[in-house]
Amino acid sequence: MKIFLSREQSECVSLSETLLTQGYELVLQSMIRREYIPFNINLLGEDSWIFFSSPYAVRAYFAQGGKTGKLAAIGQGTSNELSNFGKVAFCGEDGPIENVAIKFKTLVQDEQVFFPSPEKGLRKIQQAFPANQITEIICYKTMPEAKKIEDCDLYIFSSPSNVMSFFERNNILKEAAIISFGASTTHALLNFEMKDVIESHGASDFELLKAINSAVQS
């Protein structure tokens, strides 16, 4: 079975190694590219909460001299990246992102939170907070970079932007299976009339492998 995943190999090393061991053929290709956006923020202190929503946000923030503080991550993949820069005080669990937002808001209460963010994004965690409690640090932007992909048996999409860029140059055969990372990516696929999308309950290797096994067995 040939699997397409809209990520670069460097973004999914352990998952790709596991799938190759299990005998799958992989096509690893992001449909987007990212660029850093310089930022300047002087309000951060050592006790400031800083919430990261992706591994790339971590890299974009610290590569440009971002200060450390009380570090928080949306999930395990982001937490693994963030642990290179300090102790992770909060890590969201697999499941609906709204649940992660509620748990983080309960922990933070009325403290200020900084969000290293892309120029454009869904910002679902931020929506759990009043506007005067958060500060966004725009540190990178995402741009489409569509590439032609060979036909595969299973397609795994990691974000809505990857979905939109993918369909600029590609189609999916009716008999192929499709997996999405979360509800927003599923919604993007439905806009392209993709049906029977299997939605992963998280972006961890464990949850993705569960979704892949479900797709293979269906």
C-alpha cells in the first residue's frame, strides 16, 4: 500500500520509520512552504506563559531570539520540539482542540498568555481567552507550494492549507482512503467533495497509526 502524507520526512521521522517497517510505501511531501516573519516583543518576562500550536511555531520563535518563559504546547509533537528549549509546563492531550483550550485556560486562569503564531491561522486556543489576556507574536507565514503527486492508496492531510494546495494540481481516486488531522482539515476536504474521511483524534504517532489501521481495515 502506498501512503501520501502532507509532511516532510523531517517532520514525521518516527512515524515514517514505523510505517516503513510495517511494509508501507511512503510519499512524504508538504504542499506548503513557510517563511519566518521578524518580530519584536519586549513584554515577555520569565513568568510569562507562551503557548505553541505547532513544532514550526517553536522553531520560528526561538530561531529569531524569542525569550523563554512558562512553556505550553498544543500536543505531544509540539511538546517534543519545545523541550529542546526548556521545561514544558503544559502539554495538551489528543482529542478535540476545544478540550485542550479549556484545560489550558483552567490552568492559566487570569494570567497573560503569548502566542507565537502564523500570519494566518485558526487560532482556536486563543478564542478561549478574552482579547485583553492574550498577545500574538506573528513569527511566520505559510504559502501554498503545490506539487504533482503520484496516485496513492491512502492520503493523509495535516492541515487545511495542505488540502487546498494539494487540489491545485492533484485529484484523488474514488477508491482511495483519506485521513485528516482534526475537524478543520476534514472540513477543508469536504469542500472538495471528499467523502468518508477518517478523522484522526490527534496528531500523535499513536493516534495516526490508529487511524491508518482503521483505514486499511475498512
